[in-house]
Amino acid sequence: MREAIRRFRWLLAGLSLLCALAQAQTPREQAPLVMSGDTATHPLAAHTGYFHDTDGRADLDGIEDTLRSGRFLPLPGDDASFGFQPGAYWFHVRLLNRNLQEPRWLLVQQYALSDRLDVYVRYPDGRVFHQAGGDHHPFEQRSVRYRHPNFQLDLPPGQPADLFVRVESQSSMQVPLALYTPTAFAELSRDAQFAMGIYYGILLALFTYNLVLWLTLRDASYFWYMFHISAFGLVLFTLYGLGFEYLWPRSPWLADKSVPLSICLAQIGMQQFARNFLGLRRRWPLGDYIGLGMIALFIVLGIATTWIPIRLSTQLAVIAVILSVAWIAVEAVVAMRSGYKPAKLFLLAWSMFLTGIAMVAMVAFGVLPKNFVTEYSVQIGSALEMLLLSVALGYRYASLRNENERIVRESRDQLEIKVEQRTTELRSALDQLEAAHLRLREFSRLDGLTELYNRTHFREAFEHLLSQARNAEQPISLLMIDLDHFKRVNDTYGHLVGDDCLRWTSNTMAETLRPYGALVARFGGEEFIAALPDMDLEEASAVAEELRQRLRDRPCRSGELDIPISASIGVHCVDAHKNSLDSALQVADQALYTAKAEGRDCVRTL
């Protein structure tokens, strides 16, 4: 088996090399990257040359000689994905910073699983700056605490510099590099964490929903579905560097082994859920035995990953995942052909997941380029799969309910008392299910920390308010509220005290604004938003000033601490006939930034 995997790996490596040679042009010096003040983010691929150091022994001096001899090649198709490769890869970019306002930039390697990265910057005076990173170094060595390896570079304006990046890894060789200004990187990390939060929020909502159903109905399918959600959430937690950031920042061993281990755990959950949901023991005994064999395979592979090389274990895990998910699709087809209707939804869900898994596997082996769709294909596919599986569980429950009703009708004459008892139990289960739906719906509308409405519900409710204002020819205003210097609170007192301050702020906002019929929500982080129906700009500004003053006058009490809180507020009166929600939010946000720029702790309009 190992010999077959080795041959398969070298075959893919050969295909990747042929593709690279086919796409690459004659070796030439790449055009330098000129960083002007117009752009805050610079992907490096179009300006990058690379060299494959197959034995991994070359040093910087030797690589500079290689560069001068013209042996560096442009990236094939501007894509820095090479699959599983031996040795090390060197990348070179010539940089010229013409942004007089930004002498300091952040280099980000937008792939979390590289083992070792060495970054060198050679300046015109001969100085060489060196930093090391990757998940074989402690997490705290990173310039910024972020899931992707990053390096802070000093690039004096007007002075050219040569950037060399050496990457060595037992995992897939994917090296998408980009330069960011500090502000641009802050926005990137905020948006990325927000997207991750949405994904894991979906998983948490599905887990909670099905936990309620499992506790209510005691159906094993719901338990194994929750196991599947949890295990696969752990897989993505490790694949995207969050495990190394939050769970084992000082353990390179776990950083390596967690990927194949979590994959094996997730596949065990998937196979067991499929066996239980599809009823293979009754409908297809042979397929049930094969499913048990798959589970045994992943148990053995999970144990083996603790001692076999990570490159081999990762490739074995990826190949096994494709086979496992494909086999589950076969099981669904067989169950569907046997007349089991819920298998149709199950098969559709698994098709989504199989597509996502196949795409990420092909990226890992260098067959597909890395872009937004391929990078997040697993999240997209798994989110759709889990949503559809949740629907399939409901459909399965409905099918079981219909089956029970058929039995009741056929047995009514002989088993009237038992039928009545069964019907009562079923009604109780449906009532509990409806109550669980209502609780879950209310839970999804609120922000868990502040108990204000969340951003999603605000958008839905504001569209309704905007329609009412348009029909009644009445004004409606927006307040965009941001707590001043809130990061200092977290840095000085800790995040628990920061949470107390957010809760205190939300209570103060509710007390102040709800008498005016306001719709108040947490927009994200320390930002809040409020809609004031039937208020023009002057009236809304007066209410905003009242809120600002109340926040200013009373410090937040957290334990023995009194923490002063102030806020900057942007006010905008929405033209209900012309403005959409997004355009209104943009104007209110601009007013907020005006308030920040003019000293904070104030109210501003545009």
C-alpha cells in the first residue's frame, strides 16, 4: 500500500512539473513590485520567481547565485501551488516601496500548514534581514497573532529590496504570498475571522438544534450527526491554522499530526452516521459490513499517523477521505433504490460535501489552482451538506411518523388503546419539536453576549422599517455607534472585563433608545447600530447626543473596577425612496469615521 502511495505521489508530482513546464516561459527576471500609495494590498504571485531546491541544502548566498544565473522561473499561471514535493522551494520578489506613508509592511503566507518558512530581505547596502516562521516554530514568534504565518518587513520608501522566501514542508506546498499595510491587514483579519465566525455559528446552531432533538427523541441518528458536525469542525479548525493559534501554539508535533488525526475522527463519525441514518444493517448488510471496515480502517490510520511521516499520513488520509465519501454516496444510492425516500436528500447533501472534498484534495496535490472557491470549497460544501442533512433528518422523522400513522390505521380495531398511547406520545414529540424550533429561531436572532439583536436580524427588520417609512412618507434615521479605544479596555483589564463593558453598553443603549421606538443591534465587535423611525436628522442627532452623554456620565462597573466608556456616533437620515440599507449604512459609517477623526466622543453627521 505504501509503495502504491509513493508511486501515486511521484506521478502527481510529475504531472505538476509537466504542467509547470508547459505554462512557464523562458526563465527571465520578474518585474519588480512597485508599492504606491494607491494600493494597500499587493499579491506577489505575478512578480514572483521560484526555484525548487530538491535536496533542501541551498543557503541564501547559493540561491542568489542561482537567481543571477537565471534559473528562477515565473510561477506557472501565477499560482504557487505545487502539491506534495520533497526538498524546499525558494521564492524571490524585487520590491520597491514608493508609499511614503507606509515604511512598514506585513508579509502574509496565506496557507496555515507550512512547516518552516525563512524570510530574507537584502537591502541595497548589503544588510540582510531574516525571520523564521511556520508551525514548527512557537506561535508567539509571529509578528501578528494570526492563523497564517506573517512577517513584519521594513521597506524604506525609494529603496529597492530583494525578498527571498524559503519554504519547507511535509504537507502540501502551497505558498500564496501577499503584502499588506497594517490597516489593510487589520481589515483582512477582521473579515476572515468574521467569515469563520459565520461558519462555526452555523455549525453551533445546527449542533444545538440537533442536540435538542436528540434529547427529545433519543434517536441515535441525531447523536451521530452531532458527532459528525463536531469532528468536521475540528478538521477545519486544524486545516486553517486555528488549532495552532488557540489550542496547541507550542506543539509542532500536534500542529502536524492534528490534521490527519482529525480527518480520521471525522470519517469515523461520517461512516457511523451514514450506517445509522440509511439503516444499512436492515437494507444492505454487505454495505453495512464494508462501512464497519471503513471505520476500522480510519481507527488504524489514526493510530498510525502518530508515528508514520506526516507527508505520507496526510496523503493517505486525503485519499482515504475521497474513497470514504464516495463509498457513502454508493450506500445512499443503494438505500434510495431500495425505496428509502430520505436517501435522496442524503445523497444530495453528500454530493455537495464530496465536491468540496475533491476540490481541496486537488488543490493539495497541485491539480487545481488556489482561489476563493477552491480555498473555501470545504466550508461551502460542508455547510450545504450539514444543512441538507439536517433537513434530511427532519424528513426521515416525518417518514417515520407517516409509517407510524399507517400502522395505527391498520391496527386500530385490535390495538385501540395502544394506538391512542402512541398518538399521544407522537403529539408530545411534535410539540417539543415545535418548541425547539421556536427556541432555535429566537436564539438565531440575538447576539449571545449583549442580548441585542444581531446584524442579520437587523438587516431584515430594517428593510421592513424602510418600507414602512417609504409608504408613510416619514423619515427614518440611522445611528452608527463605536466605543472609543475599546481595545485598551481588553488589553488593560482582559476580555472578561471587556465583555462586561459590552453588556453594560448594550443595556444603556436599550434604556436610552427603546423609548424612541428604536431598533438596536450589535453590528460587530464594539460597534452597534440603531434605527430611529419617524425621526429626521436633527431629532436623531439630539437622541444620539443624549446617548453619548449617558455613556459618558456613568462608568461601567465590573467587579471592583469603574471603567469610563465613551462612544463616537455617526448619524444619517435615510431617504427611503433613494437609499438602500447598504448605502445608508455606508453614509452612517462615514459619519462615524468623521466623529473618530475629529477627536472621538462626539456626534457627527454628513
